[in-house]
Amino acid sequence: MAEISVRVLPSGENQLWGEFMRSAASEDTLFQSPDWLDASGRSVCTYICTENDRIVGGITVTSRAVLGAARVVMPPSLTPYMAPVFRQSSRSYTKELSQNKRIAEALARRLSKDYAGVHLVLCPNQTDVQPYLVAGYGTDVKYTYVLELGDLDRLWGCLDGARRNDIRGASRNGLRAEAATSTTSLERLLPETIPGNWKQARFRSAFHRYDDLLIRHERRRIVTVKSEAGEVVAAIYMTWDDHTAYYLLGGSVRDTGAHGATSLALWEAIQFASEELKLKRFDFEGSMVPQIERFFRKFGGTLTPYYAPHYLPRWIRAEMSARRVMKRLIGQGGWTHRESARPH
């Protein structure tokens, strides 16, 4: 059996990786593409795996400095998955699984050698974390809801009764969903909905770069919901690849008269993904916050685990933890040099 070789792909050879991703025939996501990660504004690097001088897999990663010169691989904002891409083949399940294990382990070992820390997020269809455990990684499990698209009557029947009532009630109250070409209305709602992220200039800049990229590739849709007076009371942003639509972010006003607006917007997005785009799935893109999980659950999707392998040496974990504590205390005005000397 030939050895799996891992090397960094020079920027001048990016075409090789693009050709591989197009020919691999695996259901990789748009978030794994170099174009998407380039738009993040972070440092980007592509690793390819070869066997007998033939590309069999690889990964594009972004990294950031966390402790001076130490760099850690981690997904950028608005990027739910950052994972390897494998070549699908006509070989037996056992042989393909064995090959993918070798590729994943080789990549995991190389990344932990090149970086101070590594945090990956695998796609939901990548359930084998054993190669990462063998390479000394830990792993976390996360959850999303994935809705299998198709017949609209079936999809409507999948909705929880309360969610159907929300959508009907929103329509009875004069709310209407429609597509928008500009992000302006959405951006007016985001400071109230995700204030922690939206107030960061880096997050906003990344969002605009992603939006420019998706406009060029015709891979985004903004659904707004307006009141009878014409006020936008909710908006969501969705994107898609060749098989799956993704809810990326959204916002709404805190107004009892707008009850059901976000449900109406998402139902419109689901119908568009199913009827117009003819996609297989709608991914609600992460559901780890309890109140968000409860909201997404009622759309009838399947609770789907996905895995986040991570490699972080103990000294970096301790240093990062200490810095987070100090930042929190200083930000709350609860720490001074004088107070730090007091006995506890």
C-alpha cells in the first residue's frame, strides 16, 4: 500500500485543487472551497494528500494568531463547516473507508505539527472521528437540524402544529414574505438580534465579502417579511451549494405584532430551496443554543450530529483561559492591579 503524502499547495497551483474538488464527486459544501475561505480575510492554506502522485484528498484551512506568534487553525465567522474533502470512488465501502481514514489521520498529524492548535468542524456526512483520536485529538459533538426537501405538502405536514399556526397567523396579520436584493433591511435588524457579533467591524467586513462572493456565483437569497405598513420586521439570509441550502443568519424586530415573521421567512426559504432550486436538503446550520434549538426543532428536520475534532496543547488552553478571564474582568470593571493583590 502506497504512503499518503501531505504537502502545502503553493498559491500558483490552486487550479489543481479546484479541479480535484470538481471531480471528486463527493458532497462537499461551499464552505470547504478556497474561494469561501479566502473571503474570510484570514490566512488561508490548502493541504493536499497524494498517493502515487495522484491527489486523493485534502483540506483548505484558515488560521489566526492567538498568543503572539502562535497560530491556531479554526473556522472563520459564518463558516459552519471546515473539513477535509475526499475522492469518492467505485471501490467497496471498506476500501473507501480505509482510504479516508488514512487521509484524515495524515492531515490531522500534519496540521498539529504545523500549528499550535487545530479546531476543525466536520460536515454532517463525515461521522468517522477515529483518525483524529488516533492522531491525539479530542472531539466535541454538535447538532443541527436537517430537513429533507421534496413535496411541499409533506414538508408542511412535517412542521409542528405551533409552527404552522405561527405562519398562518403571520399571514392573517398582513405580514408578507418577499425576496430582497440588498442586505440593507437585514443589516438594520442584526444589531438587535446578534449584537455581540455585529458590533465587530471584522464580522461585518467578512459578511460583506461573503455576500459579494455569493452574488457573483448567484448563490444567495435574502427573504424579508414586511408588515402591512411596509416595515421590514424580519429577514433571513440563505445560501446553497449543489445539494444543500443553508440558513446563515437572520434578524427580527421585538414586536408582538410581528409574531411569526421569522417562521414565515424560513418557510418561504424552504419552499424556494425545494421548488425552485430542487435541492436535497435544508440545513438550519447549527442548533446548540437552547432557545434556537427549540425554534428550529419545530420545522420538522432531523436532529443531526456533527463533529468538531480539536488539538490544543495544555499550555495554550491554560493561557487562553487566563486571558479570557482577565479580559472579562477588565471589561466589567471588576479587576484592578490593587484588587489583584488582595487575599481571597
